[in-house]
Amino acid sequence: MKRRQFLAGTVPTASVALGGCLENGPSCSGEDHWPPNVQVDELELTPGDSDTFEIQVDGITSFSFDSRLYKCGSTDASVRFGDINFTPSIDSQADSCPPFFVWDDCTRVTLNVTVHVAPDAEAGTYEYGFTVMETIGDRNSKDYEYAITVTEN
């Protein structure tokens, strides 16, 4: 398993504005800009591996994965997310699949995400994404895209 950290606070990606608000207004954390700083560990695994990687996001009130590697996605996926631990703990979550994880206040969030690779997984990149939001003050939302690399044994 190889691990690298990826900083994405200034990387342009697709974004979705909530309620017609702009994506580059001030943030709930008092910063003069949106989107927040995001740091993601990149994983490189082999078939049969499992490991945990970390996502850190500054100044959000909500977080959601897309369904590509999340448990509610297809059941035959070769690469799947397992347990997800949050620091601080979430205050609530929306009943959707995947769920929206919510904090009542503007929060610096660390997620530890377990990844499982099937023993018969093919080498390649397995993409996933997530959305971060803030709903205090200006409403902002931003989508991020990453990939987990599976190499041959």
C-alpha cells in the first residue's frame, strides 16, 4: 500500500451552488473565501487489501459521498468503502443513500475511511467523489473527485 496526501483547496472542480448563492463567498469559518481547504490521502492498494485513509475539510456543516464506492452503490463493486469515523462526531444525518452527514456548527472535520479491495479486483483506478457544504451565512457547496489506485499483486 502506498499513500500520498493531496491538497485540493484550490483545485478547480465541478461545483453546485445551493439556493442560487455563489461558490466563492466568505466561509462559515470566518475565512474570506469558499471553498474550504481539503486534504485527502491517496491510496494505492493491491487486490485483497484493506486500509484506511483520511480526509480533512476546514469549515463545513455537511458532507456526503457519491454512491460509486459507498455501501449503497452496486453490490458487486471491486473496491468499496467500509467504516467511516468522524472527528468530531456528526450531529445528525439525512436518511438518504449515501447519507448527508451534518454538524450543527461550522466545523473542521476529519474522516477516517476504510477501503476494501476484492481479491479478484482488476488493476486500475476506482473513482469516488464527495460534496462539502456550509449552510451558515452564505450557502455554499463544492464537489470533489478522487480515485483509489489498485495495482497488480
